[in-house]
Amino acid sequence: MAKRELEASASEHQKQRQQMETDVSEWKEECICTRDDLEQTGVLLTTAREQLAQLTDKHTQLEDTFAAKQLDWERLQQTITDNVRKLELALGEAVARLRQLESQNAAERAVADELRAQQAVMAAKLAEYSKLSETLFSLSRLPH
């Protein structure tokens, strides 16, 4: 009986040992798979970090480009505003000069009209003088 119990115990021990060896083999396989997964995850993580660094650099470049374009836009707006102000001033000066020239033109027309009137009076007096001269000349030719 002791031999049977011993054999049964040895058999049970053998089964447990085989089960443990099977479990150890499974754990080894799981460890190998886990290590492979970790290595792949490490590679993916490295790739993701590199991509994130590239995206961060690109984002920084885009922000810098945007800031530069924003500054250029603000300068352009200021230049346009300054040019509009200059044009408004130039237009105001041109309108004032035009009014001044119109006023001078009106004064010159008045002077020209006055000169034409004086010329007409002089022409009439000259015609009268011419008639008078002819009459005097004719009278001077009459026998005395």
C-alpha cells in the first residue's frame, strides 16, 4: 500500500511537474510574444515621437510664417491707410487750387470783358475820330 501510495504520489508529482513545464513553456512563449510586442511598441513609439517632433516643427514653422504674414498684412494696411490719407490731403489741396484757379479765371474774364468793352468804346471813338478827320481834311481842301 505504501508503494501504491508512493507510486500514486510520484505519478501525481509527475503530472504536476508536466503541468508546470507546460505552464513554464506557455509563459516563455507569452514572454517572447510580450517582448516582441514591446519591441514593436517601442518602434512605433519612436516613430510616433519622430512624427510628433516633425509635426511640432512644422507647426512652429507655420506659426512663424503666419506671424510674418500677419505683420506684413498689418504693415500693408498701415501703408494703405497712410496712402489714403495722403490722397485725401492731395485731393483737398487740388480742390482748393481748382477753386483758386476758377476764381482767377473769373477775375481774368471780368478783366477781359472790361477790356473788350473799352476796346469797343475806343473803336467807336476811333471811328468818330476818323470821320471827323476826314471831314476836317475835306474842309481843308475846300478853296478859301
